[in-house]
Amino acid sequence: MACQITELCIGCYNCEPVCPRKAIVEAGGRFIIKAIRCNECRENTDGPRCRLVCPVEGAICASVS
């Protein structure tokens, strides 16, 4: 499974540098998560790092196939 960035994203850049797998990239003025790289930060007991630093609730969803 992989996380997904929704249309609620405000482009704050908080998520990109915290991704340990470099799955978050900017594309066409918005951010996307490369599903092939994202493992939802399984090693982090608090959950996906991108969701933890995102200031907008619902901008990053987990477990999207």
C-alpha cells in the first residue's frame, strides 16, 4: 500500500524532506507520492512521516492502492 496526496494539499513542502524513501516529488506544481517507493513508513510506529508533518487534515491519505 502507499499514501496519496489529495487535492487538499496546499504545497507547503513539509512532507517532501521527511520522506525516508524519497517517494514524494513535485510534479506540475503539485506533490505526488510514487507508490512504488512508499511503504507508509512501516518502520515508524507513529505512522507515515508525511502525514505527521502535514498541516492540513486529509491532505495525505494512507492505504490507497
